[in-house]
Amino acid sequence: MPQSFEQFSRRRKNAQGIRGLLSRNESFLSYATLVGFRRQGFRNRNWARLQLAEKALFRCALWVAKVRGKISNTRLMVQVLEIALKLTENFRSHIVKAGTMRSLTLYKTYSKPNGVFDWAPHIKDWLSDRNFIRYLGILEVNAT
């Protein structure tokens, strides 16, 4: 079934992710947005990694959004967005998360009195550099 470019771009815009959703300051979740999250979870194989209760809650949220048109309950939105974060997680985000955790650990260790930052202050810049955080993340992922 051929689609028009407007329909395709609308679907792509709805499924762009949580960051785009939060940047638009919307106070509701639409059915199309939730379907986009679920589709991305299927493609990333993250749907299979969800617990049974999380799958059930997400399916229930899909049903509510389809029937009512949107979800505007804040408590439900928070729980559904936590699940959506799990669904949209990919390998790159896993690397960045691991690198950020390692960077924070090193920062806490090196910032002690008479620590590394006293005699090598440029390391603070390294620990906040995105490329170095990715490097630390790759080291962490490969070590496990």
C-alpha cells in the first residue's frame, strides 16, 4: 500500500524518541507515539527483554491511548516512559551509559584531597569529553 510522503514523515516524527517528546513539552502520550516506541522495541529486540508486568502495562497503555486518544495521567505517563526508555535503548546508549558511570566513578576517586586532580587538572576535561566517555564505555562493555 503506497503511502504519501506526509504520512511517512508524520509517522517518523512520532516515533523519533523520548528526547523529542520531552523537548516538545507535551503533557500527554498519543497512540502513535506509543506504537512507535513498541515498534522500535521490536526492532531492537528489547521487547523480549521486558518483564511480563512491563509488557502488560505497556499494552494496557496502548489500549487506553487508542480508546481515549491520548494518555494524560502523569503517574501512568512516568511508568510508561520508563518502559519506553528500555524499549528504545540500543547498543550505543548502553556504551554511553557504561562510560558515564565509569567517568563518574573516576571523578569521585580522583577528586579526593591530594588526588590526581591536584597534579593533573586537565583530566577533569577528559572525564567530561564525550569521546572519552564513549571510549570508557567501550572498555567497560568489552571487560564484561
